[in-house]
Amino acid sequence: MPVDTNKLAALVEEQNQNPLASMPEVGGSDDDELPPEEAEASTVDGHALIEEMGEFGAMLVENADMIVPIAEEIGEDLAGDSEYQPETEDAVAEAVDRMPTEMVDGMAENLAGKPLEELNAIGEVLVCEVESGESPAGECSPMEAELVGGLLEVAAKVEAPMDDEDEDDDMLDEDDMEDETAEVAPMAPDEDI
């Protein structure tokens, strides 16, 4: 059984806090795994998330054969921790331009701000819907789920509408600039200040 680095780090921290305590075994045993009810609680159900989104969720599933290949085409930088290269974001923006408008709007409305864990769970459902480059229909590797989850995250972010407050601020700034230029009138050369 491979060593769980997270568990090892927790054990080292515990040992540092209480150096007189005996150190437990690093490898652990199969008995140390989470009880089934806790394991289920820690995983996100992609099917439930898709159902919650109603028509848009159904649209995502219907378009899985378009979404999954785009994620594979853009590549591994989509997988990971929400830190994306600018060129990856540009590639997603170009891909979004090829998608139906109602799907793009739905991504911005339903997916923006969702945790990456939830987006990966949705990605897993979508990958299972189609035959992908790595797996047959009905199966999904964790990497494939992360690729699609990353695509959904960046696409939602790219298409998320600007907040009304931000738009109001932008409009105020433009108005202020116009007012300032109107107030500054040229002075006559002989006029005293």
C-alpha cells in the first residue's frame, strides 16, 4: 500500500506537538480508511449537481460529445488547482466562441463560482457519457474529470457577466472624466491667477 503523504504530514505535525507520544505506523492499515458513510459524504455527486441545474444540466449532458474533446484538445493545464496559464484561458475563450450561445450563457449563470471539486464531479459525469481518448463510454479517469472540470471553471469565468456595481463604477468614471474636461477651460494669456 502506498504511503498517503497527507496522512504522513498530519502524523509528523502531531508528533511535533506532542514529542513524548509514540509515533503510529506510517503505512497504516486498511482499517484506517474512512467509514463508508464518511467516505460518501466527502465525495461530490455530479449527477445530483447536474439535476439541480435543470434544463442547463440536461444541455451539458447532451453536449458532452463537444465539451470533452475540447478539454482534451486544450490539455493538461486545465487539470489542477484553478491556476491556469494565460494561453490556456485564451484557448478556452476561443473554444467558448464555438459553443452555442445558450450553453455559454448557462455556464456563466450556473457554474461561475462553483468549487472546483463540484466542477470535477460534473466533468466526471460528462466524460462517462462519451467515449473519450482515454476511456470508453461509461468510464472516466480522474485526470479526464479534472480536464473537463477545469474547462468548465475557466469557461464560466470567461463568460461571467460583469457585476452591475462594476458597470455603474465604469459609467461613473467616464462621466467624471467628461465633467473634468468640461470644467477646465483654457485661460487667457494675460489673465491673473
